[in-house]
Amino acid sequence: MAVNDFIQENKDRFLNELLDLLRIPSVSADPKFKDDVFAAANFVKESMEKAGADTVEICETAGYPIVYGEKIIDPSLPTVLVYGHYDVQPADPYELWDSPPFEPVIKKTAIHPEGAIFARGSADDKGQFYMYVKAFEAMMAAGDLPCNVKFMIEGEEEVGSDNLEKFVIENKEKLQADVILISDTHMISMQDPSITVGLRGMAYMEVEVTGSNRDLHSGTYGGAVANPINVLCEMIASMKDENDHITIPGFYDKVQELTAAQRERLNQAPFDLKEYQDKLDIDDVHGEKGYTTIERVGIRPTLDVNGIWGGYIGEGAKTVLPSKAHAKISMRLVPDQDWHEISELFENYFKSIAPKSVKVKVKPHHGGAPAVVSDSSVGYKAAEAAMEETFGKKPIPTREGGSIPIVALFQKELGSDPILFGFGLDTDALHSPNEHYGVKNYFIGIETIAAFFRHFKELSNQ
Ligand code: BES
Ligand code: ZN
């Protein structure tokens, strides 16, 4: 039976298996879900074995394990390495979900008239990496696996992939491949397929501002003693100027400026500002002066508060000057910013702008390097040909704002540019309530992956 026939005949099962995986709440950020994260690793292992992998191992790390599996049919054939992650972001706030995040349901939407799977991790990244397991199963069942395949599916991507570097360095031989595929990004739309060629890096910080040694009556002390929440807000506000330019000294020193021609090319990608605003229900966009929305997301760094807390947030009102205020702040980075350097610049600057009336602590959380990948490699050409076959249109190279720390690590340690072969959409609500992944995206992804294997083998032989 041909690969695509096998996919068609097994559609229901392929979908149901993904739903089973989505039922496991593998939230890596919250220790409460520890057993579930391990359970997800086991699920992945078993599904690779069932699909026909020869060797499948759960590789322990200092954190959550990496599931490695392979099928080497002939060492003289090209080898494809697949990377993905089975961990997911926290589902909070639960009350904003229309259906429980770990009880997947399929619903039609305007963008997904054929239905989308609503569940945490459906697009990021379970639905996307699982396409490889199914494409592999279909190719095996059809007796038509054109390349060797290696899988490396980790469980800590959403918390910075801290233990991955060691694993990659220690297992270079095992991970050797002719191309690396990662499906953990977006396309422009179903009508405008695209392949990501740039991702931002990340430096994530947590700050604590302390005023008095205990909470105070805001009448007795208000106006005379620093309120750490007020101070924290002022400090954060002062980290950007009126043009939304970040004020940390040295922050932009290593930012690569693109040429006018490069910027023009980037801005040629289909993008409708009105539609973008409408989908988000906003009347205007907001960002660094002098740059378009595509550029603000693709080639410019940011500084954003992800969470801020302190004081009284319960029912009713309480008059209090809190002793402490906290914030989690992320900076998205672009080539050639170094996240260790940026973390240090942030820490020094944050401490330098703190008034004497408070004490501050800065704790760097995690980070990752930005990456730009080639759009002329054999792998890219094969991905382009595969998408052209299934979408009927040549994909456009794009730069995206998210981060996948392993991309730069693969470039450095394995000397290879991964192909960012994402099939999600930016409306899939990643990291938000009601995350979803189109059923059609899932199946077209499986078919495109199988097509990639064929094209990659052909192009590698030329
Ligand atoms: N799948 C995303 C990365 C992504 C999202 C790329 C959207 C392109 C567009 C990934 O799982 C993710 O969320 N990564 C984190 C990394 C961080 C924790 C270092 C991110 O970008 O916040
Ligand atoms: Zn992801």
C-alpha cells in the first residue's frame, strides 16, 4: 500500500492516538506534574516502538528525559534527525479555557473549518512532533522508508532545555545526521505556506524588590516609605524610552542590522495589518519606532514583563504597603546578542537604577541563543519541494519571534542548520487558553513529512 493510502486508511487512529497523548498533562514548569511528564516520555517511547523503530531509549538527564529512537535501514542512505518536545506550557488560567485543557475536543473554527483539536500542547508541540511518528509508521507500513531516521524528543523545551546541551555534546556520534527537522513553528497560513529561517533567542529574568521588612499600614507609612510595587513599575517603565527602544546600556551593541534589501524582502511576505489587529481585537499595534510589525517580531529584540505580583489581590480592598514586589521579565534576542551577556547587562542595569529606599535581587532563569538558518541547503530545498507538492505552492522563508534554544545548539555542536518545518498557525493560541491545532494541518503535515523523505533522498543523490 502506498504511504498516502496508509495515512488515509488510518486517519481516525492517527488522530485518536494524538488525543491520548494530549490527555497527559506534561507541564515541565510545575513540579506538581512530574509523574505526568515522565508518563508522556513513556508514551512517546511506546509509540515509536509501535511505529517500527529498532532502538528506543529513555535517556535520563538531570531533569526530564530525552526519548531517543532510530531506524537505520541502510547506513549508505541519508539520515534524518527529528527533534521535538513532549512537554507543554502550564495551562493557567484554567478558567479562560472553553473546555478543559487536558481533555481534547475537536471543534470547527473560522480558520479551521474542518476542525481543530483544542488542548494544551496540541500545536506546541505534541501535535507537531507526533506527525513524524505517524509519517514514519506510514512509510514503514508501506515498505517505503527512503532515509534512515533518528528521533530525539525532549521534555524540557518549555523551561529552557537546560540539560540538552550536555546530551547533545555527549551524543554527537549518535545524533549524526544529514539533516535535522523541527516542527515547532508556524506557517503564514494554509494558503501561504512558509518555512521559518530565523528564531529569536531568550534571556529570562526574575526580579524581587524589597522595601520595609514587613507589610505596612498604607496610611501610617504611605508617602514616607517606598512602595516596592510602585518602585518596580517605575524601574520597568524606565527600561524603555518613548520610541520603545530598550535603555539598558550596551543592549543593542551586537544586534545585526539588516540591509535595506534584506528588510524589503522580509516585508514582502503576505501580511495584512488590519486583519492582524482584528484577529487580536486591538485598535493599534505597539512596538519599536521605525520598524514594521514583521520586523518587530522577526529581527528586533524585546523586553517584556510576563508576570508581576505583590501586595493584596484578594477580594475587596486592603490598605497596605507591601514589603515585596516581584516580576518575571523576558528579553527576546536577535543575532548576535548573547544571552549570558544580556542577562548580565540587565542585572547590572536593574541594580543601578534601584533607588536607595529598596533592595533588589535579580535571578537569571534561563536563556537560549537566537538563530538564522540557511534557505539554500539541500534540506531546505527538499522541504520546499515537499510543501510545493502538498500545498501546491512554493513556501516563503520567514523569520519568527519565538525561541527554540536547540536550534543554535545544533548549529554549534552538530554543524548543521535545522529545517524549521512548522505546520501550525499564529492563531493557534500557543501558550494561551484554548490552544488548538488544525486537523487538516496535522494530516497535511504527515503527508508533507513523508514527501520530504522522498525529496531529500533524491536531492541528496544529485
Ligand atoms: N514552539 C515554541 C517556539 C515558537 C513559537 C517558535 C512560535 C516560533 C513561533 C516553543 O515551544 C516555545 O514556546 N519556546 C519558548 C522557549 C523559551 C522557554 C526558551 C518560547 O519561545 O517562549
Ligand atoms: Zn514548542
